[in-house]
Amino acid sequence: MNSANVPGYLINDLNQALRSAFPSKIKLQMMVQFEFSQNLDDIALGEDLEDIVYKLEQHFQKEGKLNKLIDGALEKQPDNLQLQEIAQKFEITISLFKILQPLEDRYIETMQQAYQACADESLVNDWEEEIPETPETLIEIFDSIEETSSQNYDEKLSQFAVNLLNDGDIPEKKASQLNKWGEKYIDKFDKQFSQPENDAQDKDATSHLIIIFHPCKQYKARYWFEAWFIPYGEAGKFNSKTGEGYISINQDGENNKKVKFEEKEIADLLKFCFEKIYQQPTFSRHQTSIEFILPNELLNQPVDSWTISPDEEEHDIPSPIGNEYKVIVRSYKRLKKYWNQNDWERKWNTFVNCACAECFVSDDDCNSDEELEKQLYYILLRENITALKLIKSPSPEVFPKILAAINKSAIPVALWIREELQHSNIREEIDELLKCSIMKLPERVKEKRLQASVAIDKQTHIGNHISLLWENPYILPPSPIEYTMP
């Protein structure tokens, strides 16, 4: 382990334990000579025992062998209680730290929340004391747990791990490692970890408003729509083949109306849909995803900027739906034929179980539209690639070919900026956006859109220009999309 990443309290506890086991310099010299075949004076000069032990610790720490120092000390003094305690504390702490450290950059907020949930109540609730600041790094979190745990360090460390698991944010591979850590080191760890029933049944605790725009063959640039609502809590209970669990929001005879994609028509259509679902007992805008299934020519539309027709009697204020709901787009062509469905499901299952930024490949390697057109499909076929981010805004000529590559390769997720923006930090902003758990990405995009609505530079804020293609193969319309028109 890197020398800078061993919590300071472990160094202090080890120093005390070593001085307890070897209370004189000569006894410490004998241990170092017998166990490591080294001369103590070559490692740590001095007369003050505390200083000598500290220098000895630093020597072993730089070599990443503090655990070897502890083992050697125990060989000479196996009955020393302080050495036994620090050996156990060191192993429990460092093994957990090694599991979590690779996640620190992307999941530090999740870790902070897990820490706050197990913070010592006597500190948090003591009105005479200042509430401690939230630790900013993983090593500070460990320091704070130790400072506030008094005699129950293992219990607090265990609760921190349990909170991370119950949150459900971290990748499944790391969650599995956390479970194994708990089973190995913590008594009755499995009884502490309890996952809510709905989460265990389905990670996607979201209501879904699905709206399909079918292209009309008889009239150019005209569309007719179908819509359904899957309420929160129905996940795992609905059946796309039978329609069970879906609430239809189609007007009798009215879905034959040809929509021209003009602002007023779209606003009226959305108002009609929401009037049907507002009364659902589980409806919540915070838990609702609006999923527009669109033909290729509409997939680059700013659907998140659409508004719902206001109720003039209620003095409604029109607001872009992307500020209030998770708004995503989906491919009409993909759902029409369910192209490569086995690959699609496999890639989705891989996607939801890895860290967000690890899943995405970008168009950085393609220096021109021509290169992108030729290479993108083969880039997306790579085994570990499950999502695409476009740093450069796609041109109208190349965009259909990008969509074809996405569908053919069965990539379930893509994120892009709809138009070229005149500032150079697009890449950094997108990478920052992706520092989250996978299933929170639609929520993160919604937050970015909301930020844009109050930004000084609204027109150049990326929140006004983000599109998110989000193809969950387990959330489908009640039946395959057909060619037949009404």
C-alpha cells in the first residue's frame, strides 16, 4: 500500500504497541535482528524509543511492508495484547481501504453519505459542540470513523461498509468484495446488510412514461403517438408481451391525429399524458422517467426543452420537462425489430455493473466525420465497450450512421452534445458528469439541465444541449413496434 495512504491512527497505534512489546532499545534491536536480519541502527538512529520506533515504521512503510513488521513483532511477543489488537485492526482497515480506494474519485459523495449515516450521535447531536465537517477524502473518512468510534471501531467500520452496500451505488464487483470483507472480518455482517425488497427485485426504482412517435407514411413530417405508464413498484410485475402492468394513455380515436412536431401540439400532447398519470398513487416527478421512442430524424431533437401546456386558470409557469423529469431518448428502429436482443441484454447487464466512466468510449480517436463514419462501428464492437460519448457534436450527415452503428453493435447507452459549443472544456464537463454510479446518470443529466436554466451563459451551458440515449432492454413498449399505420 502506498506510504501516504496508511491512516495516521494506525501508525500511532502501532508505535504504542511496539513500545509496549519492546520497552527498551536493546529488545527492539534483537527483534529487528532476529526477524529481519537487519541492524536497527542502520534503519533508525537515536536514543528516544518513540522516535526510533517511528523511524522503523517509516522504513517498513516506504517498502509497503508494515504488515511484515507487525508479523515479526508478534513472532517475538505473541502474547502481547496491544500487538494482537493492532494486527487485527491493521488487517481489517487496510483490506477495506484497498477495496474502496479505486472508487474514491467517482464515488466520494456516496462514501461521504455512508460516513454521515454512521457518524457518532453524541457528536452530531451535541448542541454545545460544532458539528464536525464532512471528510473530503477516503483517508479522512477513515480518520473520522476512528476519532468518533471510541471503543467500537470495528462496529463503526462495519456500519460504514453496510451503508455503502445499502445505498446500491457502487459497482456490483466492488459490492461483492465488500460482502466478502464483511463475512471474513465482521461477526454477523450478513444480518446488518439488508436490501429493500423493491431494490432487490429491480435496481431501477423508477416510474416510466413511454411515448412512441410513429412516422406516418401518408404524410411527410407527420407522426402519430402511443403512450403508456409503468408506475413505480410495478417493476418485475409488468409483461410487455401481454400488456399486464401497463397503463395506457392513448385517446380513443385520437391517436390517429397526425402530429407535426410544432411546439403547441407537443405541449398539448404532454399535457394530455400527464393529466392521465398525475392521479396515480405512486406518481412522483422525482421518480419518473420520460422515454421518447423516436425515428432517426427526431433523435437529435431537444426533447428535454419541450414544455407541458399550462393551465391558465391555475397560473401555471411553463417549464422544460428536462428540468423536472429524467428525459431520455430511444431508437424507434431498434425497438421496431429488437435488433441483436441477446447482445443488447448482455451489454446492458455489463453496463449496470461497472463504474460509469469505465463503460464509455469516446470519439476522440476519430479526427474527422469521415473517420468516425468508418471506424465507430468497429470501436463499439469491442468486448468491454457498452456506452458511447460524443465529445464533438455530430453533423446531420453523419448522425444517422452513428445511430446505425449504435443499434447494430447493440450499445445500450450514448451521450452527446447536440450542437457545437464555443468553449473548450466540453470534455472535462462530460467526464465530470460521468463521475457517478451508472443508474444515477439520468438523474445527473437532469441536474445539469436544471443548472443550465439558471446559468448566466444559458445558451452555451451544456445542460441545454445534452441528449441521453438510454436503452434498457427490460423496459419495453407492450408489444413490438409495427409498420402498420392507423
